Amino acid sequence: MLRRLSTAAVAATIAAGALLAVAPAQSASAGTVTCDVNAMRNRAHQLRSQGYDRQANILDAQAQACEDAENNMHRWG
């Protein structure tokens, strides 16, 4: 039981740290958001290779959302 709890705690900590490490940073100018899509994709790949598919999928979705937002900004801006 203790071993399972420890594994779950480590997994949750890794997932939270991964999401916080690559979360988009809020810039000071006009509330724009900047994303390092390459870093997000690289971290997702690392997580997936370690078996953390759910967290990797979340990061991939965030990276895709950043790319979509940038494409829309260029299209409409």
C-alpha cells in the first residue's frame, strides 16, 4: 500500500511539474500569451516515453492550442 501511494505521489508531482514548467507565460504587453511549442512537444515526448501518456496528451493539446492561436492571430491580425 505504501509503495502504491508513493508511486502515485511521484507521478502526480512529475505531471504537475511538467505542466507548470512549460505553461505559457503571461507577457506584460496587452495580455498576450507566449508559448514555447518546441519545448512543450519535447516534454510531451519525454513524458510519453516514461509512460505518462495522459500528461503528454495534455501538453500536446496545449501546444496545438498555442499554434492555432498564433495562426489565427496572423490570419486576422
